[in-house]
Amino acid sequence: MTTPLLSVSGLRASYGPVQVLFDVDFQVAKGSVTTLIGANGAGKTTIMKSLAGLVAPTDGEIRFEGRDITQVPSHDRVNSGLCLIPEGRLVFPGMSVEQNLRLGAIAPAARAGHNQMLAEVFDRFPRLRERRSQLAGLMSGGEQQMLALGRGLMARPHLILMDEPTLGLAPVMVKQVFETIVELRDAGFTILLAEQNAKVALELADRAYLLENGRVALSGPGAELLASPDVRRAYLGM
Amino acid sequence: MKNIGLILGVALAVVAAAVPAFGTPYMMGVVFQVAMWIALAQSWSMLSATTGYLSLGHAVFYGVGAYVCVLLTGTIPFEWALLAGAVAAAVFAAIVGLPVLRVRGPYFVILTYGLSELVRHVVMRIESALGSFGRMIFDVPRTEVLMWWMVGLAVLATLGAYAIRHSRFGAGLAAIREDEVAAETVGVPVTRLKLFAFIASAIIPGAVGGLALLRTSYFEPAQAFDPVISFTIVTMALVGGTETVRGPILGALGFALLSELLWSSLPQLYMIVLGLTLIIFILFVPRGLSGLFGRLGRAG
């Protein structure tokens, strides 16, 4: 078996006295879409932030491309190819679309050839090219999600962490986001997706982990979890 | 339009060069003052305009520079004393930077103010424990020499602010101002960049403090760390506009000249007019003189 691109073991995290992650283990294989599903407060965002280095875990180990990155500062993680598209998108509102995208390539590893990368992002999201001089804060939620994703791609990530990319989007945009995820996987990107929209996430995921109260309650191929009676009852309303 | 800050800086240097030819000591004093405020406001903008971390304590760097300079003058040439003042301010910023920059928004504003006041009182205590109630300096350089040094610092600060804004470093600082968490997710080394900006904004004020000391030839802690210095820097930068390099120049120029006019004609109205100006600008001209001129330029 090949070593996974990302491997998390025994991850624990707390906010003050409140522990929110309890010995979380999971792996992400190269070229796959892996999804973390679970209710609000299950710990999805905390896991994503721990991976990006925005939350310091109290225990456990994060290995990325064979290297222990648990103590590595967040900007060095981006530089080594681990890129978070944060929940709520967090575009730079007072900057233009193009400035946002260029900032995505601020990591030293992404600087060379960032103009070409910009062209690639514009090709993937023509809407961003049309609006390149528009202020990011004035765009719709769906456009901002596209921008956040494009900004992430500018860093040339080996692994894209997407935290709730469909949160607060109109149904037509939700569909488009999921289509984009499939396109990115087909283009060779590896994606870890935290998602409340369990049904769609499970349908497209190669592998899925169900989180409950900060623990992995169930894991397996996406299709398997989709068929599980427990998942169907609790998360799919069937 | 992009280079107008530089153009103004050079123009100021030329004006200053012309002044001694026909100028009186009074005129040289005015140029000294204007250049001093440009240097201070421009340095302040390296941190506060770029990152949005508004420092209300920049007098502390000015004071540290003045204090180090007064301790050293007489023992070494004044040029080296000024350099030592700048280095001391930078070292001080490097030491206090990390804890201070952990807080944001109004907390940062209050903390920088408090820090400046703390240092002021500590220095006052040290001086009174030493039995010193102000130190006189003898043998100071001529006004013309001091003016030249100050103009040099103003130009240097302007070039520095320009270079920062147009660099990758400046792009990272702008990302921090827009959204610090997002900046971190795109790979901006947030803590490091904030610290660098903090140090960069302290260096020139350290030297300015030393020069101002030589000009008055008298050191007194309450005066060297006077919080009004901090307030004035912020006021000038806001009135000038924080979005461009020319902003702090316009603000410092406008304010320093206005204060000269008011001092001579309507001294009792001086502070009232300055206060009103600040209120009017905050309410009606949020982008400052720079934004105002930019708009007029486009309309015309």
C-alpha cells in the first residue's frame, strides 16, 4: 500500500477547557476526494483549521507527504502545498478579484510562473476573468466561493482543504461547486471536503468519514456510507 | 499620479535647499518642523496604513531615540548618536513587538498608547532617581545642518513607505489589513510581517527624536515622550489620507503650515481649529486630502 498524501492520527484539540476533537484518525489518498461529514459542531472545521495550522492541536500527529507537519507554521504549510479554502470564503473584500488571486500566489513556492497560473484560473472560472477588476466584497456568495477556490489554486496546492464550500449558497451554485470539485479531481487534484450536505458529498467522495461529537463514528467508501442505514436515517432523512 | 509622493518629497527637498539661500532661521525652523512631521507620519504609515493596526504610541520611538541620543552626545559625534537612537528604537520595537501585536483593533490602539505612557513614566523615574530634572546639551550643530538631516529623514521615510507599498511585503501587509485569517490561509507569514512592519515604522522616529532633541538642546522626559506627538502623527496621517504615500506628506504639510499661520495670527484659536479640522475630515473626507485631490484631479 502506498503512503497516503495526508495522514492524521490521534488528533485532539480544545478551545479553552472544552475538548472538541477526541483521537481523530483519517487518511487522504493522492488523487482522491475524501469527505468529512457530520452535524454542526461535530468538529469538521476544527479539523480543517488544525490541518491548516490555524488551531494548535493538543495531541496527535499530522503527516503530509510523509513529513510530520504538526508543529509547522501555517504559511510554511501553504508553501509545501497544503491549502485551505476557509469556511465563509474569506476573500479580501476591499481588493479586486485579480489582487485576491495574486495574493494566493504569495507563498515562495507559488511565485514562479504565477502569471500562467492566473491564466489557468481564469480559464477554469471565466466569470472571474470578466470580473477581474471588480471589488471582491461586492460579488455574490457563489462568485466569492469561486474566487476563494481560484485563490487557493494559485498556491499550486497538492492538497486542497475545502471547508463547507456550499454554506449559504443558492441551490444552483451548490450544484456548480460540486461540479467544480469533480472537475478538479479529474484534473488530478486531491481534495479533502468538509461538508454538511452529506448526500452530495457522499455521492462524489472516494472515501468518507462520519464525525460525531469530535470522533470518527464511521468510515468507508462514499457509496458504502451512503447505503448505511444509520447514515441514511440520521443525516439523509430517509 | 502614482509617483506623486516621490515627486512631492523631491520638491520638498528642493524647497529646503533653496531656503538657506534667502531664508531666515525662522524659515529653516519651519522646514525642520514640516520635514519632521512628514518623517513621523510616513513612518507611522509603514505599520498603521498598511496593516490597519493603528498605533497611538509612536511617541515612544521618538522618545527612546531622543533619550539614547542625549545619553550619547558629547561622547560620540552627533551623527552616530542619531544612528544609535534609530537602532535603539528598532531594538525596542523588536522586543515589545510580538506581545503588542497579538491584540487587534481598539485593544492595539490602547495598548500602544499605554506602552508609550509606561515608558515615559519609567524614564521620568529613572531621571529623577538620578537627580536629573532635564538635561542640557551644549555644542549642538547649526540649525541649517539639523534641517538638512531632517529633510533627509523625510525623504528616506517617504522612499521607505513607497518601497513597502509596492513590494510583496506590502502586499502581505495589505492582506493582513483586509482579513488576517484569510491572509494566513494564503500563506502570508502574518506574525513575522507584522513584526517587521512594526520595527520598520520605529527606526526613523528614533532618529527624528534625536534630531528634535538637538534642535531644542534640552531633554526632558515628559516632553520627549509627550503623547501629543502620537496624537499629532495620527491626526496628520488621517487628514492626509492613509491610502497613498502622498497622504502623510499632504497631511503633515497642511497641518504644520496651518499651525504656523495660526500660532502667529490667532494663537487662542489654534487647538480649536485643529480639533475641528480633524472632526470634519473624519466625518466628510474619510480618504483625506489625498483622496480629495485624487477626486479633483479626475474631475478636472
